[in-house]
Amino acid sequence: GSFDASSPESPTAHLPQDHEPALLPFVAKMREDLLEFDEKPRPVQILDQNGKLLLAGDNQRRFFEAAWLHKHNGRYYFSYSTGDTHYICYAIGDSPYGPFTYAGRILEPVVGWTSHHSICQVDGQWYLFYHDSSLSKGVTHLRSVKMAPIQHDPEGNIKTLKPYGDYK
């Protein structure tokens, strides 16, 4: 089927190594030409540690916008912005379809409103790319690109970053 660009906001295309493209925050396999869905899109489900769906009122952990997906050691990491609380959080699942279990925060709040991001691996090191409004002193439409290395611990968790910390 076709894609309606009016909803959802901030769609993300994920192109894993196994060549099964997906579009988030709804997830669906795409046709080979990447122009149409090969199946009906399904909503991404983020669960708490007890297996219950995170609800929109859970502003500390809920998905609001800025979906991203990366794969590390065979597991899928769905990361996103919480919106008005300004966190970048993540949840882990065994499939790009989910469900994903909330695992924590990747980034504490930055100067400015939005917290859109991406995560990628370069020469064996994982990096978080994001933006803030620090150079414009909080003018949210004047954004500066930032980058910080991230680490997956042996259990697969990502250490929370403070946006203005020391990343040596």
C-alpha cells in the first residue's frame, strides 16, 4: 500500500543487513523498490518490565516522536523522544516488529525543545547523533548538530549520556 506522509510524524526508514526494510513508528516490510509497503503497517509496542504497554500519560518513558532503530548483537533497539520531558529513551526487542521492552534513557535533556536523533556504528564504535539549541541560547528552531559515542554493556544496555558531559 501507499504511505500517508501526514501521519505519523517523523517516520524513519530502517534498512537492516538482512534487507528487510521497515518504516517506523509503525513497522512494515517494504517492497524491493522502497516505494510501497509489502504488508499492512503495524504499530510499534513498547512494554514495561512487567509486559504491560507503556501509555501516553507516562511522560518519562512513553514514545512521542523521533523513532530510530538499530541492531546490535542480534537485538533490535527502538529509540525515540519522550516529547515534553526531552529524554531520548530506548527499548529492546528480538524482532524489528517488536514488541520492545523499555530499557532506559540514552540521553538526558538538552537545551531546546526537540530531541531527534540517530544512532550508527562507524569503524566499530557506536555514536549518537542529536541536536540542541545551545549555540542559539535556546531558540528551538536554530539547532546545532551534536555527536557522542555510546557504549552497549555486556548485557546490551546503553549507558545514559549527559549531553554536556565529558566524552573522552
